[in-house]
Amino acid sequence: MNILSYVNKPICGAEIKAWIVEHTSCNTEYSRIANAMLRYMNIRDDLFYFVITSPNGTGCGEKKKGKPILIKAV
């Protein structure tokens, strides 16, 4: 499962953490992104989150390229 492909679908915290561990423990194409997401290892397993891979920038329609962010689903 690739959590980065879940567009507009919430993912439970346990699945996000498992993905981070999988891609930080072995060298994959997503290891750089997973290392940047290590700060999310304290999220709750039972809650659902949206993974935003390219948050809106400050310019007109500009997309920032960088670390994905998590937003808790309500």
C-alpha cells in the first residue's frame, strides 16, 4: 500500500506509521519522504488522517514541493 496515492481518502494512523517504518527500514524510492515523515510517529493509531502531498503555495495556483503533511479527518 502506498499512502501517497490515497488522494482525498482518509487513512488510519496505524497504516501511516507502518508505511513510514517500512520505507525507513529499507532503502526504497519513498525512503526520503518517509524519513521526512518520521515526525508523525506520535499520531494515534485509531484516528484517520488525510495525507497532503503537495500543499497549496502562496502564489496563484502555486504548489509547494516538500514534505507531506497530515490533517486529522473529522
